Amino acid sequence: QLQLVESGGGLVQAGGSLRLSCAASGFTLDYYDIGWFRQAPGLEREGVSFISRDGGSTDFADSVKGRFFISRDNAENTVLLQMNNLKREDTGIYYCAATVRTVRRSWTLDSRQYDYWGRGTQVTVSS
């Protein structure tokens, strides 16, 4: 049974911060590249951030650069997404996803590269 579980979402005022966690069960997360994605109602799923299996490479969508930071703790089988200076546009359901493939740098935020998905956690930013 391969499972990813996101946590840490909630309601926050603009300018505030949240930290999301992606925890794996049924497999060892350090064998997988990890991506974070988000989806607002009626819109296409959007890639947010990426971290390679060894933590050596990261990527961010232009809209979150300088505000969001990604890290992983393979000993705890978790990946974290620190979100700072949140904006209303950041509202959506956030998903983590995993792939056993080594993702090319130009495809790190492409959802088609990922095989395993969590059920998502809601982030709502108010003004």
C-alpha cells in the first residue's frame, strides 16, 4: 500500500505563513523525487515546487519564488513546504506527489511526471 498524506493546511490571513507536510507510508520516500501542486476551483492543477530524492535540486513556480521553501527529512519520511507571505492567489488544495523516475529539470513541475498522489490539504488565504 503506497500512500502520501498531506497536513498543515488551514485558514490564514494574507501575509501569514503555513508549513505543509507530506508524509509517506508503505514505501521509503528517499527513493522518489517529490513535487507539490495546487489547484483552485475551476482551474488546472499547477506545479508549485520540486525536490529531488537526495535534496540536491529544487524548483519553484515563478509565482512563489522567494516566498516558498521546500525541504525533506528522509529519516522521518517527510517532505515540507514552508509558505511565507501568503497571498489570496495562493488559495487552493495542495497535493504532494512522488515519482520513482529521475525528473528532468525542465519537467519538474509537470504533473504527468508523477505516479503517486496524496488526497490534498486545503489552504485558504483571506484578506
